[in-house]
Amino acid sequence: MPGTVQPNRWLVFTAAVAILATAAIHGMGYASVSSAIVAVGALPGLVAVVRALWLMYSAHLVVLAIVVCLASRVAGGRPVILACALIPAADTALLLRFVGFFVGTYALAAATVLLVLGGLLPPQHTGSSRDT
């Protein structure tokens, strides 16, 4: 059926939404983390590093969401999606090790599973030459 979105694309899109939501929630914490690190009297260099890393993490999640969405739309994009799944998988593992279970851990774990499923699920051929 023309215009029908394939299940593998829905999985990848849902993962991208979870990743973007995580980026937004993380980004909203910037001000409080920035204030907290200054309040504890951290060295200025450490304050700058924490601020940069905080924003960089949110930015890398946004870029990841964009890449997986684009990869789901092109022929041969499945390996890219599977490779990209390594990013939230690594993030989840690091969060579990250093922070434990919380909403961000769950969201990134879910995004990992969705990306793996979206990358492994064969596309439904609808007469289109596109292969996700």
C-alpha cells in the first residue's frame, strides 16, 4: 500500500522520539547542574568541563535521533541503524554503572531495543525499491 509506513520505520521513529525526549529532559537540567557545580565551589575549569559535557550529551542525542531517522529512509540504512544502536546501549550501560535506574536509563534502554528491532526487522516490500 502506498503511503503505509513500515513497522521497522515505526520502531526507529519511536526510538528517535524517546532519544529526543531524553535529550530535552537532559538539556532542561543544564541550569540546575550548572548552578550546583558552582555552588559546591568547584574549580572554574571543572565547571566549564561539566557545562560543556552536559550540553554535548544532549546534542549527541539530538544528532543520533536525526541520523537514525534519515537512515531509516534510505536503501541500505539498516546497518547504520544497528551501528547507531550501540550509542544508547553504551549510554545505558554507563548510566547503570554510575547512576543506576532512573527514567533516563529506561528511556535509553528502550530506544536501544527499538533501534535493534527496527534494524533487524526486514522491510515489507510494497513495490518500492527502498530498503531500510
